[in-house]
Amino acid sequence: MVNDPAIFREAYTYFDRKAPVLFFVLSMDGLIVEANRYAETITGRNVVGENIQDLFVDFTGTFDLAALTGDASSEHLLHFMTQSGVPQSFYFSFRKMGDYVLTFGRLDADEIEHMRKEVLSLNRELNNVMRELHQKNAQLERLNREKNQFLGMAAHDLRKPIGLIISYSEFLMEEAADRLDGEQQGFLNTIYASCFFMKRLVDDFLDVSAIEAGKFDLDLQPANIDDILAESLKLNHLQAIKKGIELQVGSENCGHLMTMDASKIEQVITNLVSNAIEHTLPGTKVSIGLVCARHAMTFSVRDRGPGIPPEEMNKLFKPFEKTSVKKTAGEKSTGLGMLITRKIIEAHGGEIWVESALGSGTIVYFRLPRKEQAQ
């Protein structure tokens, strides 16, 4: 502590204990001889021995202690570095006393009050915005529920008449083919293909509305994955024949029963195989693999298509998103199939992923945890 004169001790004691102001005792060359407790609190350290100039953020590079000391009656707005690394503005005055310089730094009360009012105003605005946001979110949730209900009702009402058109179209294609000329058969094929696409669209809408409504329940029962795969391939057989595509199937060690929702897994496999056929060039093949290890079952399907650009891979599992890859026969897509497929696999506790290379085709995998049941 500076011992002479005694007023230094009194001032230091006062400012150290009572006043929320910065107080320094400096040597004539700017070294800090004493600093009050508030200065240590602001800086986060004991600054005795440091140069006062190092505690200021001098944007202009014109800090001159001698000049500041020569104008003892004035206050100078200087930016003081705090322990947070953010400078804070104080009004400083410098007074020479003997061989030392007493330095005082105070906050601007008017500025503090102005900032307090600004903070309160911003806080009120933020509360108003948050209140409006909660109201908008509630409205969006309500509208989303109403949208899902509408889609569900509309899709459900459409499913039956579409199914009847498909059934009668199939009947005419099989029973009356020899009595129809080429143009008429073409009309009938168009009706069948359009209705089949509409049925897929309706089914996808029903699944999406159930997913978004949180009602995507699984009927978990023991099932044989080989039987599910065989049933799915039946549904895709005609599509493959029409394009001259061979379905090459390899299945290993999958004779045991596993717990799953058989209809949902059949939907997944049917969708993935159908996508592979649609993206495969006519006259080639689609490779389907099924491997059952001790703890998991892995399914894969590979097409012989153009492959997916790497920058578009993130679109595969997003609703209504489509890549730039065109299907080889111009088949239509709802843009929902891969999203639904992923939801079904994840609901079973599994995972799904895609590997693709331009010019080499695409492979889609999914893996399900294997929980075997007694035969």
C-alpha cells in the first residue's frame, strides 16, 4: 500500500469497500500501484504492476497519460476491458498528487438508465413475439390435425372405387383381350396403370396422415420373412415381366420366425423392389438379397439404373422430394414411398440406408433386429 500521503490510504479504503467505481493509484509512467476491489472484480484479476494503458481498448492509439493528467477537471470516456473480453465504457478522471496519479472511473448513470429501459422494452417485445409464436404454433397444430383428418377421410373414401376399377380392368385385360384391338387394349392398359398409380397415392396419403397424427401402430406377430418376401415378389412379378427385367433373389438362413408387422414389412419390400424395377434398364436384372444373422436380418435390393448424384441423396427420405434421376419407362411417383418406408423400418427398431454411384446403380438396405420365436 502507498504509505505517503495518508489521504491515499483513506481514499483507497473508501473506494475499496463502498463505491462501485474503479479506483487506481498510478505511478507517473502509468504502472498500477494500487487498485480497489471493484477493479479486480471487473478485470477478474489483481492488476497491480500492470500498465493502466493495457487495460483500455484504445481504438485510436492516442492514449496519453500525461495529457490526461494535465486536464484534471475533465472526464474522459474510455473503454475498459472486462474479464468477459467485452469492453465497457467508463468516465475517467486523472488527478496528479505528488509522485502519483489518482484515477477514478465511473459508469454513466444516464446511460445505465437508458440501457435498462431499452432492455425492459426489448423484453416486452420478446414476450409479445413469444406469445404470438405460441398462438401461431397452436393454430398450425390445429390446421395440421384438420389436414390429416381430411386426407385420411378423402383417401379412405377413394380407396374402394379405385380398387373396383383396378379389379374390373384386370378382368377385362385377362378375359376380353382377344376381342379388343390394339388401340382398345392400349386404352385399357392406361386405365389400369392410372388407377394403380392412384391407389398407391391414396395408400401413401393414408400412411402419411397416420404417421403425422401419431397413430402409426404396428401389429407385431411372429412371421416368416421368406414368406413375406415371396408374397412381395408376386406383386412385382408382372411389372418386371413387362420391362423384361429378371428378379434375382438370394436368401440365406432365414427360416425362423421373427417378430414384426408382416403387412408393413411386405409393403416396404414391395415398394423398394418396385422402385428398383422402375429405375432399372429393360433387359437387365434387379438383385434382391436377404441375410439373417444371429442378431439381425438384412435386406438389400440393387437396381441397374443411372445412380443418384451425391448432392441429391438427402432428398430420398423427404416428403414430396424427388431426385433428378428419371425412371427408365417414365413411371410416376408420389414422392412419399421412401419416407413411409423409413418410418416403418424405424418403428421396428431398424435402420435403412442407401448406397449409390453414378453409372453403377443404387442399392437400398434395411436391417431389422432379429427376435426369434419358437417354431
